[in-house]
Amino acid sequence: MPWKYFTLAAEDPRGLNQIMENVLFGAYEHTMTRKLAELVKQTPGSSVLIADESLDLSRTTDFKNGGVYGTSTGSCPRAMDTYPLDGLSQIIKRWLSESNTSVVVCENAMNSKDDLTRMPPRESRILTYGNELYHLLLSRDASSEKIENAVRESCRYWMTGVCSRCARAYEGEVESDVFFDEIVANARYVFGPALDGEGYVVIALGHEKLP
């Protein structure tokens, strides 16, 4: 089932609406999306939906419901080359390769720091802030395997990811919310799951263009 980039018209609200659902869900208990919400509403730019190439956008009123592959998975797609995760991974890989300060922060909206003791070992780089749980990709992590690990491990029905830049490579425990101020201030792309886990939406902020 090959995937495809569906470029959305500037006046098409479906991509922004789907991203905002993820952002506002996370904002109840997470610092990054709470700080990000107003920026996304004020400065949305171009957007793409990454989904099965057979999807008929004209028959899709929003990007909530799945069934693109015949069944609804209820979670993010498996890391297979022909799945939409590969399309998202390519965008993230290009971003991480642009600069040694490029980072991607994936907010884990469904799990917390307390859950780490009950979960299988994580293959991605973990960040915590209080009880909040995040997955971090640095410029040196521009490989498909590392990107897919971070996205899959952070994505359970809901998730918000941000492509940004950060002067300091944080790892482990984040000391203050100043880190999130920097991530939001330098945010260029925001992404999240769509179609009930069968695709992804990526939006550019302001005048940024999607790669």
C-alpha cells in the first residue's frame, strides 16, 4: 500500500484542524503544546497529508477517521517502507540534516515519566519535565530507524511533534520550561497522526515551505 504526499490548499482547514486537535489534547497536561497552541493558530502555513495513495480527499471531510487500509488500527502505523511513517520520516530526516542545531521533539500525550518503569525499554532518546514524557531527535539521529523509533514510541492515538532548533542538546531531565520556550520560538514544522493512525499531517509555520 504505497503512501503519497497530499498537498493541501492554503484555504483547506482539515490539516490545521487535525493538528490543533492533537495540540489541544496534549495541552491539558503538557508544557510544550500549551506554549505551542497559540503559535499554531496564528501562523499556519502550507500543509500535507501523508496517507495511502488511493485516498480520495474529496470524500474525506476531516482527517479523524481511518479505514484507508480497510481496517482501523487505532494507533500509529507500523514502521514499514510503504506506510505513511516512511513519508514522515523523510521530512524529519531532511530537517535534522539541515543544521547541527536541528532537533525534533515528540510529545508523548498518553504516557508519563511514571509509566517508564512499567514500559518496555525505550529505543529513542527520552526527555522528561516533571512527569511529562518526550522523545528527542538530534541532528546526529538522521536515520530512518531512529526517527521511526521516536515517532512510534511517542504516538498512541494522540501526539504532537515539532521540528525546531535548539542551541543546547538536552537529554534526560529538562531543568525548566525555558527549553520549551526555545523549541516553540524556533518551531518550523508541526506534525501529528491523522486518519485514526493511518496517516500523518505536517504543517509549516509562517512562511516556511515544506521540504
